[in-house]
Amino acid sequence: MSSSARRRYGHAVVIGSSMAGLVNARVLADHFEKVTVLERDERPAGPEPRKGAPQGQHVHLLLEAGKRVLEELFPGLTRETQGSGMNVIDSSRDMAWQHFGVWKVRVPSGIESVLCTRPYLEWSVFQRVKALPQVEIRENVTVEALCTDAEKTRITGVKVKGPGGEETLEADLLVDASGRGSRSPRWLEELGYGRPEEEKIGIDLAYTSRLYKRPAGFQDDWKLLVQYPRAPEGWRAGFISHVEGDRWIVSVNGYFGDHAPTDDKGFLEFARSLPRPGLYDYIQDAEPLTAPVTHKIPTSRWLHYERLPRFPERLIVTGDAVCAFNPIFGQGMTTASLGAKLLGELLTGKEPHTPGDLNRASEQFRRKLPGIIRVPWFMTSVMDMHYPQATGTRPPGVGILHWFFGRLIELTSVDANVYHQFLRVLHMRDGLESLLQPGMALPLLAYGAKSLFVPLAERANVHRMPQA
């Protein structure tokens, strides 16, 4: 929608210019005459890590559903950035993945993922959003409070503080994409709406990462190496991802305070503790380009705004401001992109529009967003709750779920069809119900029966890193 004559609304304000804020600004530019993005920090001039996104120095993955949204919003983005070193990979063929004590099979799946550093992807998107004539990005600006109508039923703008002092920005729609540090819970409570119910899982996780020069002569047998632990016995993991600049980003992590050191020797020793062959064998003689840095994730949490009995009109809360996942499956950027797509769909309507359209769209968004979050949250929370050290409410039957997913994951090391369907769920092509179809359930039941009598090493691929 390029003609301004077709834009239906006046001014939208977005809090935050991380990935969630940027993709929402792009969507809003199709529907509003003006979109103002407020960023607390000053962004770097290029694709460099920034203070407001400390997770940016660690391994990231854009799942297929997120890739599709970005290609819809920014035609040519993937093709153009591939020329600069972004990697688009087949999520099975190009990925060597040790998960729950087994190595998954490697066959072409047709399900694609995007590999690059988070700063590079965000900077690429930022350049395209900044170029939109409807969008203004203001840096070094903090949002101090929400503005409402006299009855406090509708958000009408924000009070901000920036280099020029304090001011009030009027807005027809406000989108909070400010991440884990979102102040929306406090603002809602101050306005008399109460705080949203919080679902939280304590994991005390930390990623420690550094960049390496990709070794000369390395054969591209894989572009992403992943080593997850077998819960609940182990809780250390490691990743090597090909990224732009002919580099590797290497991340190791540990749950429950077992965090990797940030000195050279300690980092390597932590990597050595992972099962071999694996990550350590590739980096022990590789040349590091940066010092190790750590990012801590004490909890994953989901704020259930949809359960509040009352909610102000024309307020959207999205991205990590609603649900901040354990990044184990790389779902954050994809879920944020799908949320932006949902908002665009809700804002699209027939002319002439009525004053109530934005009210309905914001309320529908609050009600529908959990449908996007539910499956990725379920998958990561089930994995985390496998550990007795994890804190949080365990749902009834969680032991059965652990058995089911444990056998399912083991089966992905010997059954390509089962792995392919698992990937379809992980990449948000299909829902969890697809795992219960006869083509999945029957092999899983047969494997489950086998697991009662046959040791793991004899029924699954435990030791061999499979070749593509």
C-alpha cells in the first residue's frame, strides 16, 4: 500500500527500535500518515552491538515463519543480504544438531532458517524502515508516562523526555515494543487496570559468546552446529553459527548458575565439557576475534494481558514486552514478526473506516496474540520443566509430556519423516496437533515400546555426527 490516500489513520507511536519495534513500524507505515519510533539509546552507525539489545552479541536464528514475514514486509531483503554474507540454510541438511543425547538425521527438509549476527539483521531492517517517508526514528528518548482521555479508557499519546526536554506526543495508536524492560505493567496499574498475570519459569541461564575467524579450508559440511543437553542430567549447551564476514559466532550456555567463564582458558574448558565429537573439536585451534561476553536470562516469562478484565483502547503490547522466551529454540524474533503481521491484518479493512476501527483492532490483537505465543511457549517450557531446579508452576501431566517429547526427540535421530514434522512445528508451519497424526503417533508408540527394552545407544544415533 504505497499511496498515502489509502492510509486510514493519523499518527502511530512505537516504543523501541529493536526487531519487534522495527517490523511493527513497517506494518504501521501502510496504515498511518506518520509513524514515530522512540528509542532510548543512540543506535550505532553500522551493524554493531548496542546497549539496548545486550542479547545481540549471542547466537541468533530466524525461523522460517519469521523469514517469510520479513520477505513480505521487505521484498528482496534476504536476497540482498545474502550477497553480504547472510546464510539461508536448510534447517535439516545444513544443521548438525545434537539434542537430548542423540544426533538428528540430516536430509533436505525444504524448511529454511536465516543465520547472521543479530546486529547485522537488525541494522539491515533498520535501514529499510528509516528510509520510509512516513517513519521518523527519534533516539535518546525515554517514555515517562501514558496519556489518556478524561475517563482513562483510551490511550491518546505519551509523555517523553529527550535531548530537547519534556514533551507530549499525541497518538492514535501506541505500540509498546520495548522488550523485557517494558513499563506497561506499571502504567496499567497506575491507570487502575491492574497488573497482568505473569507466568514465569526460573532458569538462571547465561550465554557466553565470542566471534571466531572461520578456519581456512573448513569444509562446509554444516552451517549451524548445535549441542543441547540431555535433561535432566545435563544443562550445558553450545552453538557454532556461520555469520557474515566469513566468521563463526560461538555461544555456550549453562542453566542454574552454571555459567561459562569469560577468560580464554575458562571458555575453552567449558566448551570441552560438551559431548565429543562436537563444538570443542572445531574451536580449540580456531582464531578468536573478540573476547567472550555474557548475557544472563534469569527467567522466561509471559505476561497475560489477554486475561485482564479491562484494557485501555488503542494500546498494543508486543514482542518481548509480552513474552520473553528462553532462547533455546530461537523463537523470539519470529514470534515478534508474526505479531506484526497479525497487527497489519487487523488494521486492514474496507473504506470508509469508522472511529471504532482502531479500538477494535487493538482489542482483537490483545485477544489473538496468545494464539501465536502458545506453541513456542509450550515447547520451551516443557523442556525447561524437565529440570527439577527450574522454578514455576508445573502443569498436571508434565511427566507424560516429558516422556512424549523425550521419545519424540530420540526418534528424530533415526526417522527423517518424524524429524521433518518436528521441524514444521518448531518453525511454526504446523500446530502441535500434527504430532498426534497417525503418521507420527504410530512410529512414536512403536519407538516408545522399544525404549522399554533396548538401550538408547542401540535404538538411536548417540555417537555419530551425521553427514548431510
